[in-house]
Amino acid sequence: MNDEIAAEEVVIESINDPAVYKELSLQGLWKNNPGIVQLLGLCPLLAVTNTLTNALGLGLATLFVVISSNVLISLIRHHVPKAIRIPVFVMIIASLVSCIQLLMNAYTYQLYLSLGIFIPLIVTNCMIIGRAEAFASKNNVKHSAFDGLMMGLGFTAVLILLGATREILAQGTLFDGIETLLGDWSSFMTVTLYNTDTSFLLAALPPGAFIIMGLIIALKNTIDNKIINK
């Protein structure tokens, strides 16, 4: 776990101030994005984003878990002794991951097979336990749910960007296999941008994901520097 991030405590006292929600949105989607700033959850992020469909599937599963865990932990925060809070948080997160794993097994079986071990590994995603410890355990349900939503969307956005880039470079398509996530009706969403006899293997493999991820981080840093220098 990133100790610096996990130790960062955020306590919000104002309940209905719109500026609070604006700041939470900026933190989750850009300033403190768990994927490209905190660099948390890199293992699944780099491993399963070989297609946009896989990236979207894992992103939605992670989004469900981070919102639900933030809500539940915020609800019980006054009833959990401080000394055992981390084991309790992990048990809650593991239960939620089991739920999403069973749901994907039942309704999106092919995608479940494609994501494989990375669905149960959501339990070990440092972003989720980090938000539980740093935010949900110290704030009300409303703010914790919104923080989970923004952090989950920020992480999912990075997954989608990385998955789309890799799929285009590797095989020239978008949404290949989308029917494994949304059903047969969605097969029309698959787009072929160009035809190729051989795929660009580097983009399809984790080393290619690592390179593209570095370029995305560099692009974000460049944009931030331009904003600061204006």
C-alpha cells in the first residue's frame, strides 16, 4: 500500500457546500487520480486492459466495490474499534468483491473468464482500502459515497483510455467482444478502424501497457505545468 496516501486523512465538516463536491470531483478525476497520480492498482490496470471491453468490465466492478465499501464503512465507523478497523474494512471489501464475482459469473460469464484472477484481486487494490481508511472512516455517508464515485470514475477513466489505446494499436478495433459485457444486442458497437493481418504484439502485452501508461502520465504532467505557467 502507498503509505503516504493511506496515511492522508481527509475530514470534511461542511455537509452541503457545493465547493466540497467540486473539490472531491477534482481530486478523484484529476488532481489525485488513483491511476495516474497515486499509481495504485497498477497490476490489474496494466494486465487486463488489452481490450476496451476488459477495461470497462474491470472498471465497473471496481467502481461498484469502492462506492459500496465507502458507504458501508462510513455507516459503521463509530462502532468499529480503532485497533481492528483495518481487518474489518478488508472483510467488508472482500465480501463485496465476492458479490461482484458471483454476479459476473452468473451474467457475464465470458468476461468473467477473460478477467480471471483479476476480479478477486480487486480486494488487494490499494485504492479501495486507502479510501476506506483515509476518507470513509472519518466522514459521513453522503460525502463518502461521492468520494467513492469520483475515485472509481477516475480509475475507470484511466482503464478505458489505456484499453482503447492498446486495442486500437494492437488490432485496429474498438469494443471488440463488447457482447460479453452487455449481451448479444451490443455486438453492433464493435468498430473496425483498420484491418491488419498481424497484431501489434507490444501494445497487446503488459510491457506495451507500461509504456503507454508512462505517456499518459507525461501528458497529464505537461497539461498541469501549462496550467500552472498561465
